[in-house]
Amino acid sequence: MTGNRTYLTGLFVLVPLFCLYVLQTTAHSRKLRAQLIENQTKDDFVAIVSHELRTPLATISNVLSNALAGVWGELSDEARAEFKTGQTNAKRLANVVSNLLDMSTIRAGRVSLEKSQVDMPGLINSVLESVKAKAKKAGVALEMSHDPYLGLVFCDPEIIVRVVTNLVGNAIKFTGDGGTISIEIQNGIEDILISVTDTGDGIAPENQARIFERFQQVDRTYGTGEKGTGLGLTISKELVELHGGALRVRSELEEGSTFSFTIPVYTREELLREAVHTEFKLCHQSDYLSLIVFAFKQKEFDELQANSTPKEWKRLLGEVETLIRQVGRSLHDTVLHYGDGRMIIFLRDTPKSGATAVRDRMVSALTPYGEQCPFVMATISCPEDSVTPDVLVTDVENLVEELANG
């Protein structure tokens, strides 16, 4: 009897507590779900509004440009000044709209990286060329240095250009006349470090964390005083993290600032695995991914390297890759080149029959190069030859070795 009474007492105490726990958990789950829905709704709203604003803004900009070009007659000095002010503001608003749309797209996970092997010094040099006039106008000198030997860089070149352009643009904006901006590319064990260092007035320690938050701006003494959207660094940070890297800042007041970001360096196997999975994600019309493997015979290629200068045999590889792209399916197809006479061409949404036709066309065009060094080409497809992307990676590695050394 006493045992039953204890059991009932326990039930009277525990059941209400359990019910209270369930109610609290349910309420928390509903609140969390409501917050997620609200955030998604906000992002969708921003994306829709930003997209709808693009067309009228483009129309306004065209009207202002035509007016300044004299399409409707000469303008007085006062009218020209007003139209230029309107054009400047229209461009600034268009930039705000573009950044808002990009931010909502990134947060929604709808950004697809179009990765390829990149000559990083050449890519960053193109950024410096594009901002050279702006830097000269601000009285700022631009410098670039890099390690002579860089690891394999596999990234989305357009996105990296955007990140570097933003960092260099900010540095120009906040560096005084007579200052210097230095871009350095360093080769690490696991990643490549790209740094943009300026000789501006620096950023206070309490502001260094929040500059990566949305719509945050920090007043600085030097520079043009231009105002942005407060989204540039936020977007850059998100885009770098999509690559598996990180964006950081190091700064001291009156000592300048260094913004640096990393991009992973891949071993040959990691590079192939990353490329295969990236290309599969970009297949839109079907589940087919075909690869064409090109390989100079290793023994003969080793002899070619021994009997020629690096410039000569590297030029040969460059010519072969260029011709492969020209006679292939598309100039934008991804081509991995290992630097030792082996290349892999990726054909999205292409079954093996289509890849075989492309390969035969390439073999015919590359015949003259076979006289300099014998080569072989083969095709492999997923899921026709390899049932999954991971199996495809292993099969391709075996095929490359077989072709080069067989």
C-alpha cells in the first residue's frame, strides 16, 4: 500500500513537470520556426524588391547618360552639374540594390561556384589594372608580390576577382594621398594567403569585429570619404567561406590595415575529387558527367623535358590546352592540367557517346603534337562507367596512370 502511494505521489509530481517541459519545448520550437520563416520571408522580400528595382534604375541611368551625352541638346553648366549628381546617385543606388540582391542570394544558399584552375598572380594583376586609374587619382601607389612557386589553386575566378576588387577598393578609399597598397600572395602548406595591406589610419580594435557585419561602416580619417552600403566586407567574407577559406583583418591605429583571406591548396587527388563533385553539382540537364583524359606518354615526355627548356615544354602544354578548348564542346568547359603532360576535360550533361565524339575531334586536331611527343586520350563517364562520383575519382586516377605509363 505504501509502495502504491509513493508511486502515485511520483506520478502527481512528474507528470505535470513533464507536461510543462513538453509545452515549453513546443513553444520554443514554434518560436524558432517562426523566426526562421520570418528571416526567410525577409530575405525573399529583399530579393524580390531588389530584382524589381534593377530595371527602373537601369532606365533612369540610361536617361541621365543620354542627357549628359547631348542626345537632347546642349545642357547649361548648372543643368550638367545636376545631371551628373543624379547619375552618381543612381549608380550608388544601383550598387546598393546589387549588394542587397547578392546578400539575399548568398544567405539563401543559391550561389554556385564555377571553379577552375587559376593563375592567381595573373588574376590579381588584372584587378590592379582595373583599379589603376582610381588609385592614381587618389594618389595611391599599388604593389604586388608573390611566391615563385604556388600550389594548385582551384577556385571561382570571378568571385575571387570580386573579393580582391572590394578589398583593394576599400584600401584606396581609406588611404591618404601618397600612401601605398601592397598585395601579397603567399604559399602555405594547406592554403594560399592573399593579403591587401594599406598605409591608412587603421581601424580601432573595438570596430574590427563588427566591420564584417551587415550594414556596418567605420569612420576613417583619410581617403575620399565615400560611403558604401556596409555590405561589401560581409559579402566578401561569405564568398571566401564558400571556398572553404577565411577572411580576417589585422590593424592598428595610425599603422594601416591588412585584410587577408585564404584559399585551400589541393593535392592532386583532392583537386580531382573537388573538381568531380563541383562539376556534378553544376549538371543541370541530366545526371551525366563525362571526362576526357589526355596524357603524353610519360617516358617520352620525360625525355622531352630533359632535352628542352621549361619555357619550351610549358609552351607545348599551353598550345595543347588551347587547342583542346577550341575544338571541344565549349571554351568554358573545365580543364584540369597537372603540369606533367596530363589533362582532364570535364563535359557536363554529356553521356559517353557524346564525349567519345568530342574526343575523336580532339585527337584529329592534336595529331601534329603527337609527332613531338606521343599521346593517348580516353573517355570515362558517370554513371555509365563509374556508378558514383567517388568511384569516378578512383577510376580516373587509375586511368590516368594507365594511359601515361601503359
